Amino acid sequence: MEITENELQSLARTALKARSYSYVPYSHFAVGAALMTEDGRIYRGCNIENAAYSVAVCAERTAIFKAVSEGERKFKALAVCGGKAGTEPENFCTPCGVCRQVMAELCGLDMPVYLVKSAEEIKKYTVRELLPLSFRLEQNEK
């Protein structure tokens, strides 16, 4: 399912805004994400760190888990941006491996993932391109 240019701009702006809510006192690397459902609703997420590093959570998973916890199961697209806190992103920020696996399971392999540097600089991938050999439930049922 493709998204319109207006939807993409809204998704990108929401991810950039979500980034401003990041809690990153340790890495100082703020990430924002925005997940669009098939009906156009947008869930945003930011990364949240903790002194016990292993309990930190990424922006992408925050957005996905918020949507799933509200009963959403059909997603249209995800936008991700990140960089040094307090500055505009200088590079494209890709999801980590854990987030890629969560996307493969909950969002589907063909969902577009947009890497956002600014509202004008956006790269498009699919979940499958970001995680070509994902571990999926249906693989274990054979």
C-alpha cells in the first residue's frame, strides 16, 4: 500500500517532532519515529534511555508497541530520524536489528520504512530490504 506525498510529509514531520521528546542523558543520540496505520492514524515514538542500559527502548519500538497496545495491527508506513540531541539530523538513521525484527513480525515485510534527514531529504526502504532474512513465526510452523 503506497502513501501519498502529503501523508509522507506528515509522517516525516511527526517523526522529527517525536525526536524532541527523547530522553537520552547517556548517548545524547535522539531518535524519533512515526508509524502510520492503514486508516491514516499516526503513532509517534522516541527513544528512552535508562542508567541500566539494557532496559532502554528505541523510538521505532515505542511507536509500534503504542499502536499494538491500542489494538492496531495493520500498518502503512514508518518514518525514522535520529542524530545528536539538540541538533538537526546530519545523517540518515537506520533502525537497529531488534527494531527491524519487531517490524518484520508486527508490520510486515513489504511495509515501507522512510529514513528522514529532513522533511525534504527522505530515503525509502521496505522492512524486507532492511532485514532480508528475518526470523518469522511461519518459518517455525513448517
